[in-house]
Amino acid sequence: MKPKLMVDRVQKDIFSNNENTHFAFMLKVPKSGFVPERNFGFLFSDSDIYSLSWEGNLDFKKIDFVLNESFLSRVAYSLKEIITDLEWVKNSTVTRSIDVISIDQGKRSHHKFDIFKTKQKKECEILLSQRRKVAFVRQDIIIHSDRNNFHYAITAVNKNCSGYNNTFPEVGILFPIEHSFNLLDFKWLMNLHKYKSAFDGNIDTGGSIAEISKCIKKLKTHTVKKEDTEIKENSLTKEPVQKFKKIIS
């Protein structure tokens, strides 16, 4: 029988105003046969979002594809499921930004780019192509309206950056609390995991997704009113993913 992820609560802080509840869970793969126990990653929550982070194997030669194709597809699939009102889509605005920390001859610099501005997008592409100088990348996509905001993000640390002394190549993804973690998310995560080859076929995928989902359900209970997290039946869930991808790209 394949093992599923184990979940350990590692932190809980409730702020004095009682509006924000923070949780952190450690995700582990238990020892099974000849496979040793390994840390799988972490699950965090902060008010209306949750995030997963793990030790990654992201090749920064592919960072452009990950940011502009792979991650955008995850966001589009999510929006397809959680947006229930076409008028909301029409009346919303989208911001998309990329933050880059670069190191050049020992000097660390922070760059922020608005990807919807052509000049800044081109400057970002040029910087990201200088892979040995890029230490850290974060892309944020926020869909705004007068009723609600949906925030998505991806972060990646480049262990091969010259002069960067952090040998832990962390990758992370952030979802709005309304997003239900699913099989596509899990496969996406696994493809960018350092221990993909060790975990592939050796862990209970369905059981692991259920464990993560159980934690997220607890987060929803503490951070979002029930009526805000319900997904209603509507025609938008049947719209092609490309329609939602156009919203954010």
C-alpha cells in the first residue's frame, strides 16, 4: 500500500483583531519500504490566500515557459472554476507583475516589472535571460473588482545564481482561498519537485490530495465566510480555458 502525505501543524497565530488567522503545516512523505521519510513541503495560509512551497528542481532555462505558459494555465483553470458571474469578469481589472532579485558582481538589486507595459515586459525578458544573475523570481497576478479579489503568485529561487549562497532551491505557488486544490495542481507541483523521481508512483496521489484539501478546508473555515467559498453551478465553468487565459495575459 502506497503511503500518503502526513500533515503536521507547525504554527498557529491568531491576531488580536481576530480577522486574520495564520496557519502553517509541514507536509511529509512517511517511510515506506526502502523509501526514507522525506519532507514534501509546507502549506501556509494568510487571510484570503494559501500557499504551498517545496524544494524544487526548476531549471531556470525554462523560467520563461513556467511564468508565461505553465503558471498562467494553472491560474486560468482556477478562474474557470471559481468565477461564477460573467459581469464580474467584464468589470474586473487585472494586474500582473514580476519581481526579480539579481546579483551582479556581488551587488544585489531588486527589479519590479509591470508585464502589461510592453517596455517593462521586454526589460524583464532580457533580465531573465541572464540566468546566472537571477537569484529569485516572483510573479503576482491579481484580479480586482469592487466585490472580491483573487490573488495568485509563483516564486522560485535559482540555486545556480552566481554569488547566491542559498542552496535550497525553493519553489512556491499561492492561490486564493476559494481555489480547491486538485489533481492538476498536484501533478504541476510534482513536475517541479526535487524528489519527483523518488515520489513518482511511490505515494498515494489521491490520498495526498485529500490530506492537503482537508487542511485547506480548515483554512477556509477560519479565514473565509462559508458563503464566499461556495462554487455555484453556472455556465462559466464550461467555458474554454483559453478564454480565461486571455484575461490574465
